[in-house]
Amino acid sequence: MLPVDTSLELREKYSHDWTEDLRFLPDAVALPRTVDELQRVLAYAYERDIPIIPAGGRTGLSGGMLPVYGGWVVSLEKLNHFHIDTSNLTAIVQAGVITQTLHEAVEAVGLFYPPDPSSRGSCTIGGNIAHNAGGVRAVKYGTTREYVLGLEAFLPDGRPLRTGSATLKNSTGYNLTQLLVGSEGTLAVIHTAILKLLPKPRWVRTLLFGFPDAGAAVGAVVKIFQRGILPAAIEFMERDAVLFGQAYLGEKLYPGAEEAGGLLLVEVDGNHLEALEGECVEIEEVAFECGATKSWYAQTSDERDRLWRLRRCLGIAVKSSGPYKEEDTVVPRTVLPELLQKVKALGAQYGFRSVCYGHVGDGNLHVNILREGLDEKTWQEEVPKAIEELFRFVIAQGGALSGEHGIGWVQRRYMPIQFDADHLRLMQELKRVFDPKGLLNPGKIFP
């Protein structure tokens, strides 16, 4: 018997992720408990032309798991086993493992898995791989794809596919592993990954700086790198983001932070404490040279957690305030001040308020456009024009539509801004090779 449930309660639960307020009711939900059950579900659905939508923690922000054409949502949450190889610094991890669970397990044995999305407490490794998740440490350690050595997956009809190997080097044929990373569940259903681990850094230091305006904060980012420092994280929060976060948490974590126009959260890590302390001194010098007026310095783990608590809650804090659209813009770091100015200018032109924060160390600015009092016509017709104009600016500056959230359902209309017809056609032809019936996560990525 297949692990498929058609109850309305469960279908409603799996009708949405964290993308805006969008909901699409699936025809059924499958919750396979084993890899064999997953294979049987896929084979059964393929034979009957039933669309399959893979799902992980359902924390996505691009509508990547929305069942827009019905079909079956196949949740991989019960495939949640993993094994850590401390000798080879690798881990065999099933798709349903919560990212924070893996973090804690590898750190308990002195190792380190760097990808660190803000939703780490609820997102899954499978979802991270599907969207090539980045997170706060991408500036130094890279995104998820840098840690995926090999994958086990099923093609839409249930045939097994194994890519890569458990080795750090592999120059054997086409790199199908990296093709699947970031493919948003449109090519195959990934159920197991071989992940690379690192030794855990011995020391971590975290600093927070308050600037009189947001432009000064993002302008300091390039200066830090020009000093020859590679931080583990550089995060930006404008004043409105701080206010949303404090309201959501119901507390002021850093007295006076809400008075700053922009905050910059900087973290460094390494194995030599003296060198790390020296980097902190240099970062502080740069920050105050660029206009910082206030600083906080965390040395203990409790102090560090306190500094991070506000930043990590911002996504859910903004979402809880009402309908919004989040754009995952990414540009070269030097363009960040101009990007922020463009966002605010578009808001003035089209009549919306935006809340900005993000991973500015790698040029990734999350732009949250709030609906608030906007009427339906403005929200559905005018705001998308502003988003298109924003994306055209981003692409003209050498940026990309998405840094880590993916394209999914909501951004697919903008793909022709970044890719010409031949490029899009090539990607669609690849999709047909893997999924000739078009049953796997239909309606995603392509306009």
C-alpha cells in the first residue's frame, strides 16, 4: 500500500510554503518512510501521469514546492537519517534531515558544515540542495553546492540515479551532481547526499555596528575586504528591519540599535585567537572610519547568540506583519549602495514601503515589499512593474535574479531579463531529457 493521504486537512497543510500568502491545494500528499516507498510512489504516479512536487521543510520563498497544477506533494521529511564519517570528513545525509540537526551533530564531533540558512531550524538538507541555499556564512565558505560531493536520486519514473562520489576530487564525465544542485526538484527527486565537512574553527568573534544611515553601512562592506580580511559573515539590517524584528521578539536585544539607520553584523572565525582579535580591531577601525557611531562586541557564545537572534528572526518577523513580496537580489558588492538607493527610489515611484536586509558580504540583499494599504490593482499590476525594473537594474550591474531563494513559481516571469531565448531553450531541453512527461514539479523556473 502506498503512503498517500487524500485528507483535506493534510492537503491544506502542504498547500503552501513561506512564499507570500499563496496556496494551491494538492490532490494528495505522500509521506514515504523509506527510499523504497519513495521509489514506488514515483513509479505509480508516473505510470498514471500524476504530477509530483517534492517537498522538504516548506520554508522556501520562491514558491518552489507549490502544487500549482495539483498532483501529489511528496514530502521527504521522514527520510531523516544520516551518518558522519569523522575520518574522511564527510556525511551521508538523507533529504529530510533538518539543517540545524546536522549542524549540531557534526559540531559535537569537532566538525563543521558551513551552509547556514536563516531557517536552519526548520529547513531540510534536501530543500537546501534543491535551491542551492546559501545563508549567513556564504561569504567565506560558499553555498550548499560547494559541499555536495555526490547524490542519490530517482528520475520521475522511479529509476535510480547516482552521481558523484565520496571523494574530494572527481573528473569523470559530466558533473550531474552540480546540475541537480539548484534544479528546484524539476529534474529528479533527491533522497540522499554525500556532503563534505570541515574541521570546526576553534574561535569565533562577532561584532555589531550602528551607522547613521543604511548607505553608510553597506558602503563599509567593501572597505573591510580591502583590508585583506575575509569574515565568516557580514549581515546588513536597515532600521525598519530592526523595528520589525524587535516587535516580533517582543524585546530590544541591543539598546539603541533602533536609532541607527543601518546595522552591520560581522563575524570572524579561525584557529588562532590573537590573529582573530587583530582582525576585530581592524574591522572596528574600518567601521568607524565609514561613519559607525556605536558598536557591540560578543566574545561568549551567549553574547554571540544574542547578537544573532534579531538577524535570524527577520524573515518570519516581516512575514508575520502581513502580505509581502521578497526579492532575493544579488549584485557585486561595490554596487550595494546603488542597489539600496534604487529600491527606495522605486518605492517612492510606485508607492510601496520596503524593508531591506541580507547577506551583503556576498552582495545578496533581501528586498521585502510590503503590501500594507495597497489596493489589489496596485499590488497585482503596478508592483510587478517595479520588480521588473529592479531586476533590470540588477542584471545591468552584473547581478542575478536570485542569490539563494531560487526562481520557483513567483520569479519565473522575470527569467527572460537574465537569459535570452536560446539559453532558456537549452535549459528546457535539459528538463525534457530528465522529465519527458513534464510531471516533476511543473510550472517552476520557466516563464
